[in-house]
Amino acid sequence: MTTTPEPKLLDVRDLKVEFRTRDGIAKAVNGVTYQVAAGQTLAVLGESGSGKSVTAQAVMGILDTPPGFVTGGEIFFQGRDLLTLGREERRKVRGAKMAMIFQDALSSLNPVLSVGAQLGEMYQVHRGLSRKAARGKAVELMERVGIPAAAARVGDFPHQFSGGMRQRIMIAMALALEPELIIADEPTTALDVTVQAQVMDLLAQLQREFHMGLILITHDLGVVADVADTIAVMYAGRIVETAPVHQLYRAPAHPYTRGLLDSIPRLDQKGRTLYAIKGLPPNLTAIPPGCPFNPRCPLAQDVCRTDLPPLYEAGPGRASACHFWKETLGGAR
Amino acid sequence: MGRYVIRRLLQMVPVFIGSTFLIFFMVYALGDPVAAMFGDRAPDPATAAQIRADLYLDQPLWKQYLHYMGQIFQGNFGTAFNGQPVTELMAAAFPVTLRLTLVAILIEMIAGILLGVFSGLRRGRAVDTSVLVFTLVVVSVPTFVSGYVLQFLLGVKWGWVKPAVSIDAPLGELLLPGVVLALVSLAYVTRLTRTSIAENARADYVRTAIAKGLPRHRVITRHLLRNSLIPVVTFIGTDIGALMGGAIVTERIFNIHGVGFQLYQGILRQNSPTVVGFVTILVLVFLFANLIVDLLYAVLDPRIRYA
């Protein structure tokens, strides 16, 4: 392929997802646009309920339908719009071309099947390998993600492994068919801090090795800084700011991002009350008009209560959905 | 595992002794078998005394019990009052009931699990609701009603099957009685499976299986069903014992000469050796069925380990 410019690996455009529940329609994702290139890491940051996991599930095609429905937008993956594919074609993409790592490896692995069977299954289903050959592949995978005595442990069950080892197995499963894109949904949240670092290192190393695109979903700003290239901050189902990682840390262009950064505990502020963004994220069945962040925003003006801010370009590779991004970027606090 | 089995087998001994003694006590203490032998006519006192002595009936109850147990372990279950050895009755009755139970278990497993899976995967929709109503109706109708109604409709009115089962009870003729016997359990299996499937369908590992790009049938059979069947297997296992002993009504309706039929006859005629003998075997069936279920648990769910 020598086409120029190189198409993005994943190009999500104006994606909309809603959940039709008894209590009304919850608009979980309201027009998310992001891109991931091969070898790049996009970190998607946001509170619980900001739509970061739902967006990823829509990209993977594993939304719970019903109640979840994709109601608009496009998901281009290697140039094809996944939303136009049939069910069977879509399935063949999942696991083989794009894979997902989940948060809690203990509940995300099947408790009654050996890890070897669960890893090998990828080769049996997608590559048509025999059970025996698949098991051999499973051992290789386990060795690759650093599980000691892999050949002896291939028949063990998930509950017989430690938390860190289980997450390594999850990673191995995602990696099995060397996909172009990996979506990691809070891969380290359920782990000890020391193990977190090991797992993140492993993930970053494997990503480099296979030149994969990586979407890292997290609410942990600390995890992001070291591994991500770009950050997308989500709020109430929208991207409120995107920026290259270091620029975002140095000078956020959205009051919400600023609030998030200010609420990181810092050693030099020991003893002082930790900053917290006041208020709560909006109810997704009744998102306020105007900018969804306006009830909590220290900069909110009348215009914020009436007009939804578009994503303003805020410099090279940067965008902010704030009417006052210039003021925010300038450091008016 | 081996130690666990040995411990369980040892635990069976007191249960076996306790339950057989209770049966023995109830059957022998609550009626005079010698009087029953003679029916309406009063027996000659000397003959009656002679029979009592021959049958150890003049001994205290605990001695009778010990003697009986001693004989049982030598393979002698005594003689029915018509002179036939009880073991002969068993040899004729148990294969028939075993076949009936097999038919019933198969029906309840296949139909119950299928219905349960379909309704569980479509929770809250029309299929699910109708299956639920069906199971509710089935559970509410007693066997003697459903048995006679089905026998009349299928056997007599439309003539699709033979209304009564012949003496050697071939599998084909046992289909309808099998359905009747299975109905109530089938409803339970359906509901158990449905709940289990609906609950597990939202489990994280099912989402993982979908994210792995597995075909839907593989997600359901290999990942969802495997986990959902654990409570169902327990029920079916314990139900084997219940079906074998509880087929009295069904066997009566369809004139099947199995365990239920013999038990019914035995109770009716106060034929104590038959009743005690058959029930003793049923106790053993129950005990072993339970043990096998518990062992199956560990096979189905590797998180369970017996030491």
C-alpha cells in the first residue's frame, strides 16, 4: 500500500450511541470523533459514565443490544465502515483484527475453562487450527507475556493465577492473532500499584513490537502520561478536548481537563485539601442544554447555558469544546 | 478426591441404616402381616403362631431388623406372600422402571434445557413469557390429571399411541408415560435453566467471548451453557431417585409393571417384604445419585475441589 496520505487505522466519526431503558433514553455517546494510527496510543480519559467504555464497545461491536443502539456516525477501520458490515463479517474482524482487554480479568475469563482452552480457542475459531496445535500456540503466547512455567500451567484455570498473571493472560488473548488495534478498557484498575506498572510496561512493549494501534481507556491520569501519544478527554458522551499528551498536561484548553489535572494529589501540596470538581456529571437521560459541563464550570457564562460549543481547533493537533478555550489555555484561573 | 469419595461412602452407612430401620419399623409395626396373608378369613391360631415363628415375627422388632439386614446382605430379600422371591419381582420391575426413568430424564433434559435456553436468551419477550406460563400450568396440574388426560386424548381418542404399556414395556411404548412422568420436572428444569442463562448472559466472560469474535452458537454452548448448567445438573441428578420411586401414579395409569406398580401392590396387600425390599433399593439409588451429583459438580466447575 503506497497511497498517500496514509489512512488512519481507526477513524471514528460523529458516533452516537443511546440506551433505551425504562427510565427513558440515555444518550451515552453524542457525536464522538477520534482517530488512531498504527503504532500510536490514544488515551481516552473520563469519569464513569462519560461514555468512554461505551464508545469502545460500539467500535468492537459488543454493545448490549438492546438496550444499547448505535444511532449515528461511522466507524472506519482499515478504510471500511464497520457499521455497514454484516454480522458475520463483523465477527471476523473482532478478535482477529481488533481485540479488547477488559478491566477485571477474573470475571472476564471463563471460570470453567482452562486458560489454554480459552487462548487456543482464538486459533481454533479464526485460523482453523486443531485443538492440539492451538494448545501449543497458547503456551507460546503465555511465554510471550511472561508467565513462568507456561507449559505446565496451560491447563490451569483462571482462579489459580494471581491478579497480575490473569491480566497478562487477558493481554495474551487479545494479542493472539496479532491484531492491528487493541482497545484496553482500564486494564490496570483492578491491580496492585506495583503490578499495574508491570502490566502497562508489557502492553507498551508489545504494542511497539507489533506496531499496533492502542486505545487506552482510563480514568487514571498517572497511567496515561507515560504511554499515550494523544489524549481525548470525554464528558457526558462528548470529547471535550484532544491534544498531544504533553501539551495537555502543560496547558489544558478545557476547564474540565484543568479540573481533572488539579485534582491529582501532589506531594508538594501535602496537608492541603485536595481540589475536586464541584457537582456531579449530568444524568444522561437529561443532559443540560448548552455546554453539558456548564453547571460545574467555574468559567460558565450565559452563552455556555444556551449554545453547545463545537470542537474549536486550539493549535496543531489540538481541539477544545469550550467557548473560552483561549482564556483557559492562557491560564486564566 | 479419592478420600472425599471414601468419606462420603462412610457417611452413607448411618443414613442407610437409619432410613431402612424407619421403613422397616413403619411397615412392620403398623399392621399384622399374618392377618393380611389370610385376607378376610381369620387364620387358625396354631397355624398363625407357626407362621409367626417361621418368619421371626415373634421376635422383638430390633432382632427382626437385624435378621432382615443380615439376609439382605446375603442377597436374600425374602419372599412375597404369594411365594415369589422379592428378588425375582425386582428383576422384573427395576429394568422397566429404569427404562421409564431414562425416557423421562432424557425428555426433561432435552426439552427443559432447550426451552430454558431459548427463554433465558429472550428474557422479557413473548417467547419467554409464554414458556413461563406453560411451566406454571404444568407445575400446577397434578400427574394423575395430566396422565389420564393425555392417555385419553393421545391413546384413546386419536389413537396415536397405545393407551396401556405391554408387559415387557418396550421403549417406544414408554414415550407417553415418560412425558407424563417428566412434565413437572421438565418445568423445573426449564425455569432453572432460564434463570441461570439470563443471569450469566450478562457476565463479563460472555462479553469477552463475543469480543473474541466467536460465533454465536459457540459463545452460547461453550461459554454460557457450561456455566449455567451447574444448578441444573444438581436438580436432574437428585430427580433420578425421585422419578424412580415416584412413578407410582404414572405406572398405575399406564399399567406399567415397574417399581411403582409393585410398591403400590405391596402397600395395598400389606405385602411387607416387597415394600421394605424395594424401598431399601430406592434408598441406595438416592444416596448414590446424590454422590454422583456432588462429584459432577467438581467436573463442571473446576473452582470446586474436594479433599
